[in-house]
Amino acid sequence: LAKTTQPISMDSYEGQEVNITCSHNNIATNDYITWYQQFPSQGPRFIIQGYKTKVTNEVASLFIPADRKSSTLSLPRVSLSDTAVYYCLVDSISSGSARQLTFGSGTQLTVLP
Amino acid sequence: DTAVSQTPKYLVTQMGNDKSIKCEQNLGHDTMYWYKQDSKKFLKIMFSYNNKELIINETVPNRFSPKSPDKAHLNLHINSLELGDSAVYFCASRTWLQGGRDYGYTFGSGTRLTVV
């Protein structure tokens, strides 16, 4: 199974850029990387997804090196409302064959004023 | 409209009781899941149903029984509740797009179960 490793927690200050790295050494050819955000008392919410190189949307950027054994979620100019748990998930494209269904414990990001 | 809704949001019950959590999705997704999140935020798969058929059943006690009356519903019934069952339970749904993007899981807002 594709297992991911992330830091347990990170602190940042408002207005800074935050980078959270996830290791996934045994990622397979058909796998892609998805990041989720979870606020207290809510379910995880999809943020961004990528296969290789760089993906950017209105919320974040995702950087994936050529070997795809890691990925970095980049949050530009964080605010207090970005305080949440961030999960990295490595998953397969095919229906019913999701290789990693357990999200792990994620990274608790705390943004300080 | 809430995409994935689960009820109740909070559930406090005594040991030994039987309880159910309901989940409904209006996204037309093929697959639904139950996840359990412990106090350390570890989010672990319990069950997965695809078009009303059980496709994944992780190692959970057989006191937990999922039931899917149709593609849009996946309920979780728990018998003889124990203290260790206290956790937040999340329902989720998902579909895979042929040749298109996949937006991953859509989660409900969770049910906080407290067994006393």
C-alpha cells in the first residue's frame, strides 16, 4: 500500500507562505496525490490534486518532483482561518482500487497572529 | 443543499446499547464509505460500498454492520456499544470520472459518538 509520511504539526504566522511536505516513497505509476483540509467539527475537504510537476488553483499549489516520491503543498500568505489539519493521500485512478484509504494523522497547521 | 449529510451530529449513549448513524449523498456518486477518526485525528477506513455492494471491509468488530438500501444511502449500525467506540464517524462518497478529473472524497460533517 502507498504509505505517506507527514510532519505532525507546523506553526506559522499570518501572511507567510507555508509549505507542507509529504513523503510517499512507494508511489505507483497509476497513483496521484491529493491533499485535504479539515477544520474542527467538519469532514476533510478536497484542496488540490496532482500527478507530476506543478498544479495551482485558487487555494494552493502542489509541487511534485520528477521521481514523485514526495510532494509539497504550498499555501500562500496564510491567515488565521487556514489553521486546520492537512492530509496527504496517495490514491489510484481506478474505481474500487483505491490503494490508500486510510488518511493517517495529517499535519496540524497553526497560524499565529 | 448538503452533498453528504449524516445524522445525528452528536450521539451520547450508554455501554451495551445499539445505535445507528444515517448517511445520504445527493451527488450521484457510485461509492460510499464509513471512516472512523480517533482523538489523535487518525482517519481510518471502515467500510466501502459500491452500488449497494460491500467492496471493502476493514478489520472492525462485527458489532459494526453497514447497510446500503440504495446507491445514495449508507447507514452504520453498531450493536453492544463499548467505551472504545467513542470517536467521530465520517461518511464519504466518491466517483471516478472516465478520462476526466477526480475530485476525491466528499465527506459529511461527522457524527461524534460518546459512549458512557
